[in-house]
Amino acid sequence: MESSSVPSLAAIENWPVPTAAAAVVRADGTVAGSHGPTGHRFPLASVTKPLAAYAVLVAYEEGAIDLDEPAGPEGATVRHLLAHTSGLAFDENRVMAAPGTRRIYSNTGFEVLGDLVAKATDIPFADYLHQAVLEPLGMTSTSLDGSPAKDAVSTVDDLVRFAAEVQAPRLLDARTVLDAMTVTYPGLTGILPGYGHQRPNDWGLGFEIRDGKAPHWTGTTSSPRAFGHFGQSGTFLWIDPDARAACVALTDRAFGPWAIEAWTPFTDAVLADLRR
């Protein structure tokens, strides 16, 4: 599927990856452009987290859980886990800091969230995600095959549906989504994987918030309000409220220097196309 209104999407042809696909979806849900095999299923790595967080927020709105109920380490809540401030380590069940004091990016925290929702709803988390988010959005090519932190597989076409939902929510109250894209526990420092120490390292509920971070995986011209996630499998999804658009790019090459080099000018070019 080729793109005309966002010609810069074709730059993925020059990325040093075996396979890549990308698309831009506007806030009104229309696809502004796409390039590459948008129906190809790619492992998402940590782009799984926004999907999982959305399901957790559905469980909250359904009354199965509360954002301020205890979860994870002593003194931590669901909100702390979603915002990577529970104090849990990156990939082990070890407490590194008191809740709310440091931004410690944690896969373990998302696994705790998955277990919590499964227990509260009596539905395995992968099934709950399917029923609460994937099925209603028509994301028929997406599945969670393990950890809610990193084991979803999806397509650009499906993630475009998710990005359209986040920009104009139907599954959640708009105020809940506003909370998710607003800094939770402001001012906390921490390491943004791949990009080093950030002061502050701002996150919402399951979404990373760009703010003034430098270096960063979005564009130099991205709005401070831009939010989203990238994955170690060479994937990203950003939503820029000021541009009134979102962009998804999926590849099958692990994140590394190539991505740091390619993604920022790519996003700047996409934003320039959208402004035209």
C-alpha cells in the first residue's frame, strides 16, 4: 500500500532492515498515508505496553480494579505500575526504590498489572486484552502471546486502528485517556532505554511523554505533548496532539544505532508533510 499525502513515509525503503511498514492516521481516523506491507505481522516488543495499559484502563472503568489500589511492592499502586514508578526493577521482581521516587522502566511492573487484571476479572490477561481492546477495534491480526510488557504481535493496519482510538476514544472516557497522556508523578528522573538518563523522564499511564527530552526517538519538531512508545524489536508508535496525527512504524530488525539515526529525521519529515 503506497502513500501520496505523506511522501516521507517512503523513507522506510532506505532503512537498513529486512522488512518495514509505516502509516500515519489523523485524529479524525482517516489514514493520511501508508507504505510497505501494512498487513505483515511484526513482534511489537515494548509497543505491547500501550495496548496492555489500555486494557488495564478498561478494567478500571469497568470497576474491576482501581488506579489507587495497592499493587506490586509495598506502598505501590496500579497507577505507580502504569507510570513506571513502583520501584520494581526492569526485568526482575526486585524493589530498587520507594514508590513514586524514581522512574524505573519495568517490564516486571506490567506483568504484575496483567496478573492483577486476570485475578480481578477471572479472565487470562491475553483474553481480557482481546475482549476489551482488540476485538472492539477490529484488530484481528493482533495477539498477546506471553508477557503484557513485550509479547504482542501486530500489524501497521491494526495499530492504526489503536492510534485512531487513542486520538478519539470510544472504549474509554476521554478524561481517562487525557490522564494516560498527562505526566504522572512529575519531575522524576530516570533512564529512557536506548537514550540514557533523562531529567525529568516523564511518563503518563502506559505512555511515554516526550516533553523536552533530548536525545529522543521522536522528532526534533515533535510537540512536547507527543506521547507513545518504542520497542526493542525496531518498532514505534507516536501520537502528537498538536499535529493531530499519529504515526506507526514496524520493522523486523532490533532497535540499535540504526534506529537512533533513522527515526528522528523520519518523524521530522512526516510532521513537515502533515503541515503542508
